[in-house]
Amino acid sequence: MTKDAEKHLTFNHDDYEILEREILYQGIFRLARYHISHKMFNGGWSAPIKREVLERLSAAAILPYDPVLDQVVLIEQFRPGAIAYPTSPWLIEIVAGVLDQNEKPDELAIREAKEEAGCEIEALYPIYDYFVSPGGSNEYLNIYCGKVNTGSIGGIHGLQQEHEDIRAFVMPADEAFDRMRGGYIKTAPAIIALQWLQLNRQLLCELWLDN
């Protein structure tokens, strides 16, 4: 965080107190209930509040992009969290995964691109990193764009031991932007990455095609 950004922060980690933390569930994810008091904007401290937080490891996502052919690599897979909605639970996404112990986000992005889409990443450009849904989860996501050659990319990928069934496919960038605008892409990392690429294609072409 820059010095200018820090000046606009009102509070920091010294301005709240965790009174109690309960573990309600432990599985792939962990659900915890926090009892917290924090400083308030109008002065003083809040009464103790209870907040449930879904705790999970940080993650990274990557949009593979071929600057020569102006194509992106997207994936499709089944997502149980989308069952409750009227659209299909098979969602169009970008490659993503959860950090292993001591793994860096850029290393994860490169590894997952190979595992989920068969992509060999030639160069990496960071897009954004952000809290996914901090009102109820501590998940933190790093998004990248990766330079690829899309000539032989496609097919079914994923790790059998993780029960992954992932279809990777190549699409012209402009068609992907049209699908995004049309509401066919419904996952935040994919929308963010595609919007960023739409604004920054020229930057990547100057960076990657001149080297």
C-alpha cells in the first residue's frame, strides 16, 4: 500500500479487539464466529458484536492471453454454489486455485494454468488483488494475466484426485468481451480480468510483442 493510500485509512489493527473466537465447523473451509469490539467513526468503542467468517486460504486466478492471435483461454466447470440460481451451474471462468503452504500467488497462477487448461505461461502481468467478500469471508484473491500461445490449447483438464472436470477453450478476445457484456459470464474474477484486458490490450501488446 502506498503512503498516500495509508493516509486515507482511518483505523488499523490496533483499533479492534477480538474478545473470543469459536470454531463452528472445520472441513475444507473453516467457519468461525468472532466476538469483536472496535473503534467507531464518531468516537468510543462499539458494543461487542458477533460475526461469522468463512475462513479459507488465499487464492490466485489467471486469464491466459495470446497477444499475437488476440485470443483468451477460458474454462467451464460445474459449481455447486450456482445450483440455486436459474442459470446453468456449469460456469464460464478463468483458471484459479488455492495456495499451497509456502506457495506464492504468481507460482500458483502458473501451476493452475497448466493443470486446468494445459497452458504454458510465458510471462505474467499482475492485474488486481482484493478481498472477495469481506463481510463474511477472509478469502483474498490475486488476479493475473498470462502470456500464452493458444495454438494447441483446449480439451478436458483437471486433477483426478480433486474430482476436477474442466473444459478449456480458446475464444477471440472481442467475443469474450461480448459474452461478458451479455451476462453470460457470471464469476467476478473472469469479469474483472476481461474488463481489465479490454482496457489494457495495447499495454500488453507493447510489453509482450516487443520482447
